[in-house]
Amino acid sequence: MTLNKKVLAGLVALAAASTSAQAVTLVAEDGWEVKVGGLINQFVTFSDYDNVTSGDANEVRDGLLPAFLNFDFKAPTMNGLDIAAHISFSPGTNQSSYDTFEQREVYFTVDGSFGQVLAGKALGLYGSHNILTDQTLFGVGYGTRNNGGTTLGGIGLGYDYAAWRSQVKWTSPDMNGFKIAVAIVDNAGGTVGALAGDKPTGSLATGGRDSEDFRYEIDLSYAGSFDNGSYSAWVSAMHQGDDVYGTSTDALDDESAWTIGGTLVLGGFEAMMQYSDSEGATAATKEEWQQYIVQAGYRFAGTTLVSASYANLEDKKATTDDEIDRLTVGIYHDVNANLKLVAEYTNVEDDTSSSAADVDIYSLGAFVFF
């Protein structure tokens, strides 16, 4: 497993050991293991907005990911069970010095012949494949100006945000490449901050309101390999009610969403496609969003990925019918296992004539993994 895949494993809460082979590892006499590792990134970005009232912006900042400091704990196997815990902190380099230590993950896992049970706060199940296969995960994407935290990458302009959610999740054992996962999740309020406005699936934080309803998520996935290549496919869905405590009227309708996608690696060629459909309602307005991404690239010598992606969001609210396109082209070069260099260009175009969303973003940056 490469270093980058181990970092991703920590992000999606699939394993307790989520840091690199160079991470600091302590092994106690009783067999307990403790690992410490993570990543830091920094970008210089130049954002050129077509609407002059929005204001251009040059920044030195995080990309889509903040920094990660990961702590992994694993007990020795006993009675056929592997018990582990994970805690991560996510400081940012462009936030206030007094508000930079965000906590995104804190969970434990129990693995056995039944699969895995995860309990705690981790990346949501619905939408996780989408963000983790988007090339902007190790880039910037859009969402630079006036953003005190990370950028948005492709969130809201291609897929819904999985978010970091308090949950109990069960994942089946690998059945010849096929897996099923289901999760009971704390109901989420708030918005994702995307250009098209509120998203029914997009809270930036778990919780945010009291409700009599849980959020339910399910994911079916399949992965396989062949000579000189591999492939994966997934279909995920979520549903959450909006019986909000303290609300005298039914201001919100139930919210639901589904997504389907897949990846293909053939030699140096890499491709990904995904589609999402989300809907909900306020007291007066039906809300619906349809999004998709098409992405393709080539990895030279196993170290340099040149990739381009096109994403489309159609906002089908009853009061508006807006469409936004995003094009991202990037070069992602692994100097070695600890250093990644990134050059990226993103163009966003909104078909609303007076939109402040139209922008060209040029980014240069680097990741260090430890």
C-alpha cells in the first residue's frame, strides 16, 4: 500500500493504520501499537473573477485538504477480534491563529469474521467514493476567495459533500470484491457553502439541530483487478427526516439522495465517472440538484498524473433553473513517498448572466506526508 492510499484510508475510516510507513510507531510489550503520522499542504492561488465586483484574489493557503495529524491505536488480536481507535486533528495554515485546530475524526473499529463495525465521528458513507476519486482531493479546485478554511475542490459542483458525521456503521467482509455498508448517522443541519446555495445533503458539521429522525446511509461497492489494470463501481444513497425539535410547522420535507460511479485503471490510463441526484424542500420551495463528473488522465512512470475533469451542476429549484460548469486540469507529481508537487487550473462558469461565480483559478502547491 502506498503512502497516499494510507492517508486516504484514514480519511474514509477504513483502517486504523492510516499513516505512512515512515510514521512513528510504538509497540508495547503487551502487543498494543501506536502510530503517529499525517500530512501538510500549502498552495499559492490566483483567482481571476469575471464579475469585477467580486474582486480578484491572490492567496497563500490550504487546498481542499487541511493538514492532518493522525493517531492510530491497535490492540493485539484477541478472540478473533481486532480492536482499534483513530483520532485526527486538522489544523489549517490560512485560518486565524486562535481558531486553527479542527477535529474531524474520532472513532473506534471492531473487525472480525462479521466484517467491521465503526462507531464515532468519521467521513460519511454517502458521497465518500465521490470525493476520494476526484483529482482535486490533492489539489484546490474552486472555492478560494473569502474562504477561511479549506477550498471546496469539487464539492457542490460535481457531487454532494460526505462531511464528517457522528455515526455507527457496519461494513461487510470482502465477498470476492463486493461489499455492502450501512450507517445510522446523526441528523445534519446546515449547508455545504456551494455556489448553488443550500444542499439537502451537505452539512459541514455533524449535528447542528435536534431531530426525532436519524439519517440513514447505504453503500454497495465492487472492486476488481486484471492484468495491468483495476476497476471499481459503487452506488450509494441517503435519507434523512426533518422533524426538527422546537419547530411548530413542517418547514422542511424529508431529504434524499443517491449517487452512482466507477473508476478504471488500464496501464497508465485512469478514468472516473459519477452522477448524483439530491432533493428536498423548504416550506415553499421544492429543491433538486443533479450533478456529474467525467475525469480522465494518464500517470507517467507511475509518479506523474496529468488529469482533466469536467463537472456539471443543474440546480432545479422551483424558483430557478441554474446550471454551473467546472473544468479542472492538473499535474500531480510524486517526487518521492513523502513529497507531492501540484499545478492546477480550474474554470467555473455559471449560466446566470450576473453571476459572481465565474472564475479562473491557478494553483501551485505541495504536500508533505509523514
